[in-house]
Amino acid sequence: MKQLLYDIVGYIAKIHGYILHLNDSYEYNFSDKELHFLVIGVLGMAMLFCVYPCFKWLAKNNHVMVIAWVYVFTLILVITFAIEIGQKVTNTGAMEFADIVMGIIGFMAMFFVFVLLRAVWKGFIRLLHDAK
């Protein structure tokens, strides 16, 4: 886990260095805060332009549960990483990638049970409706 985080930070540092190099090469003289504003703003908008059409299609085709699942899955990723990083920073536990994986597997398993129960319930309701 520790190595993975170092690798991610190293990759981000390379991107950061490249952006700073561009900033210096073209003599824009953006401050660090202005660069964060620009880069994260552009990144967020690029992601929005990719995600929005997909979610719009899902909503139009009555797949709101998929949208909810993507949202919750994203939150679970953020929360599990935050917990593990918090454990490392506060020395209240061991920061392990396996803990993140197990947390995500736990969510997936419980969601699978939910999907099965929901399918059984919808099937039961459909049977009652068709019997009328």
C-alpha cells in the first residue's frame, strides 16, 4: 500500500513538474493556486463531459440504480482510501491496500445480495400482477 501511494504521488509529481515547466517555458507566471484552479477545473470539466452523456443515457433508459451504484462506489473508494491514509497519518492502524480491497469486496458482496433480493421481490410483484 505504501509503495502504491508513493508511485501515485511520484506520477502526480511528474505531471506537476511538467505543468510547471510549461508555465515557466511560456512565461505565464501562474501561481500555484492559479495552476490548481486551472488544472483541476479543466480535469473536472473533461470528466463531466464524459460522465454526463453516460448518466443521461442511463437515466433515460430507466437505469437510475446504475447511477446510484457508480456514485456510491466512488464514495466507497474515497472513504476506504481516506481511512487507510488516516490510519497511517495518526498511527492508529496499519495502512494496507488489502484493507481497501476487502472493503470494496464487502460492498460488492452486499450489493450482490441486494440485487438478488430485489430481483426476487420484483419477480414476486410481477407474478402477482400477471395473476390478476
